Amino acid sequence: MNEKFFDLKKEKQDRMINAALKVFAMNGYGHASTDEIVREAGISKGLLFHYFISKLGLYAFVYDYSVRYLLLELTTGVNREETDFFKLVDQIKLSQVQCMKNYPYILQFLNRSRGEDATEALMETEDKRGILPDKYCEIMEKADLSCFREGVDVERLKKIITYTADGLMTEQFMEESFQPEIYYQEIKSYLDMLKKITCK
């Protein structure tokens, strides 16, 4: 990647990043078209390749950028002293929403990349694939589980929360009605409901 990319105006950087995130999120690496990315970003193909050399270079950049950006938001947005399970989940979701205010497709992209099957894309991002899962584990390891009723399977509960949040996001994007604040309020209502069901 050409480091001069960061000399561009922030608005133009974000336009290019958002275009790449959207196209890769919707199509996966193999089916993503650089023609579609440049059309979405409103730039020339020559400019894209000037900064990123290739589609793979662009994919590797936006993957690294997304991981770093979300990691920073989690580090600052999650209270290190918090131990309440649902408050920790809430802070994780709020951190993700903060990211989506600037980069609406960042989570869709990261979710899609988990199922990526293009070998070159996998190899290019292999060393960074464990960073966010490890961070989520580190955060949730602090959770006090004594609040739960007997018989509550916490691992299954985590899956329910993940599937619900991802489903809500996908639904809103498909309806072209995604707004980070509304998405967050929806998640919060589900978290409140799950807390009432599972906690003493």
C-alpha cells in the first residue's frame, strides 16, 4: 500500500474505505469488483491502484484498518472495571455502533470475512484474524456469572446475542433502513429482555 493514501483528505479516504467495505461485505473477496468499488467511491480505477496496487492490497488494507479501528473503539469504550455481563455486552455493542457511524459496513465486512474462502485473501489476513475474537474473550472473561439463574448456558446465551445482533443488522441493511442509533436501541431492547429471562 502507498502510504501517501493518508495524505488525502479524510473525506476522500473514508469514501474509498467505505466503498471497499461495502463491496467486499456484499460480495466477498472473490466476487468483489474493483469497477464497482471505484464507481461507489467516485474515483478512477487508476487512483485506486495507485494507492493499493491490487484488489488484494485493498482487501488487506481495509481488513487491517477495520480490525485496528474496532479494537481502538473497544479499548476506549469498554469500562475495564465493569463485571456485569449485560453491561459488558452493551458496551461492546455500543463500541461497534460508534464504528458504524463512520463506516456503516465495517461489521458486515468483518462478519463476511469470517467465512471468506478465497485462499489469497485468507493468507493475506491470517495473522490478524485472531485479534478481535481474543479481545472479545478478554472483555467477557471479566463477567460475573453469579447473576444467572441455575441452568442458564452462558455460551449459548452469547450465541443468541450474536445471532440476534447480526440478524437485526442484516435485516436493516436489506431494507435499506440501517441507522446505527436505531440498531443499537433494538439490540438494547433484546438485551433487556434476555436479562429478565436469565438473571435472578
